[in-house]
Amino acid sequence: MPLVTSTEMFKKAYEGHYAVGAFNVNNMEIIQGIVAAAQQEKSPLILQVSAGARKYANHIYLMKLVEAAIEDTGLPICLHLDHGEDFDICKACIDGGFTSVMIDGSKHPFEENIEMTRRVVEYAHERGVVVEAELGRLAGVEDAVKVNTKDATYTDPDQAVEFVERTGCDSLAIAIGTSHGAYKFKGKPELDFARLEKITNMLPGYPLVLHGASTVIPSFVEECNKYGGKLDGAQGVPEDMLLQAGKFGVCKINIDSDGRLAMTAKVREVFATKPAEFDPRKYLGPARDELKKLYMHKVVNVLGSAGKA
Ligand code: G3H
Ligand code: 13P
Ligand code: ZN
């Protein structure tokens, strides 16, 4: 089976009131951990690559690893560019075999965002590739960009309708209170579900995307802290809120930080308990197993996508 786009996945997810996980990948162990989880749970899967991941691992290595995962498992996998900042990176990923790209014009004024999104949509659609865009602005850290809470803006429902109509984008990432990274809420976690419901009602059947959806599992934070990490105050989105979002037209849920925390916690544990260890397989292997466990949990308990492949 070749790589697939997210079109069918989102259609089924929308109708079935669940979401497909979009997990960030940077190397072989991460890909294998995620894919093993999806295979065991028979879940559809979006693997996403940021500009940073592309720079770190090199486009062709990631591409070939994902192709190997498909050949190995037969799973429907969509390969997606996460947070493409301009036409050029989207074009490079489309030309380089990705089946989905995100053009993230959310930091630009509305008209500029529309213009750049429309250009990418035109190029992508001519080549059978789908496009995610973003309207509204999440707080937090993405790549080298840090958005302060005061600069974050929630998505305006009327603008969302106009944006989708004028750009023809296939899915839309919205801002309703999640943020990137491990520190999402200082006090009580709150998402603007009224806004989400309004957008869903105004765009019936249309797939929405939620970024910044790590739950920041306390046990991984504790593990990191126990072995010298300093993650005090890290707090993610509660699981029940994500399940609820999946019932309100959110078809794609982005998770990266949880994987980072899980992997790092395990590597720290290995080094702390076996200080003489120097075989990378002896710490990357357990980290890969830990990722599999984490993503199985996500697929079953947070996304509801188990058995939907
Ligand atoms: O939203 C950003 C993702 O977590 C990717 O992070 O750009 O550091 O690879 P990165
Ligand atoms: P987290 O930092 O919450 O994992 O969000 C990841 C994300 O939105 C990637 O695009
Ligand atoms: Zn994101």
C-alpha cells in the first residue's frame, strides 16, 4: 500500500466521532514505536515531520523509514509536513512524496494567510496532496518560534468559514486554548468548547485540527524530574477534554511533547540505573518500547481511533 492522504481518514473520523493521531517523528526509534502501537491497535495514523525534524534527519531518511513502516505493517499512513512556514517548504515536501502539508500562515494578517494558503492549495491539489492551514494563534514553542500567551489569539468562527471558502484548504487548525510544549496551563485547564462548537456548526462535516494536544503525563514529568530534569509546573490538556474535542468535529489531534517526555524519561532512567551502559540500543530500545506503550494509550483512550484502520 502506498502512503495515503488524510481525506478518507478524516471522513471516517468525523462520522465516527473520533480523531486520528498526528504524531511528530524525528528518527527510526520514534517511527517504530508509534507504528508498532498503531499496528497493534489497528489504528489509522498520521506521521508528521516539522522543519526541524527534516533538518535533523534529512527528508529522504524520514521518507524511506515511513515507506518501510508501510511495507512492514500494511497500515494506512499519511505523511504530513507540520507547520510549514512558507510555499517553498510545502513545495519541497509535496515534490518529495509527502501526501499532506500544513501551511502555517497563522502569524500573518488574515489576507496574507489566505493568499499564502491559496497558493499552496493550488500547487498541492494539482498533485493529489492535501493541505492543512491554521487560523488563530496558539501560545507556546514551535521550532525557533516562541509565542507568548498575550500574543495568542483564538480562532474567530466567521473568519474560519471565510478562510475555508476562500482558500479551499482541506482541514483547519484552530486555536481554542491549547498551546505547544509542556507548559500549557498555569491554573485550571480550560478550552473554549463553545467556540469549537460554533465553528463545527458553521462548517458542518469539515475536519478541524487541534495542535498542542499533549496531556503531559505526570508520571513522565516525575521520572524526568527524579533523574535530574526540571519540569516543575508542566501541565497539559486533560484527556477527557481531548475525547470531547473528537466528538466536536476535531479529526486530527497533534501530539509531540508527550513522546519527547516519555522517551527522555526512559533514557534518563537507563543512565541513572545503569551508569556504565554505552550501547545505544540499550537505551534507545527501551525508549522505543516506552513510546509504543504511550501511543497505544493515546489511540485507545484519548483519540478513540483503535480498530479504525
Ligand atoms: O509544534 C511543533 C512540534 O512540536 C514540532 O516541534 O519544530 O521542535 O520539531 P519541532
Ligand atoms: P504538543 O507540544 O502539545 O505535543 O503539540 C504538538 C503539535 O501541535 C505539533 O504540531
Ligand atoms: Zn502544532
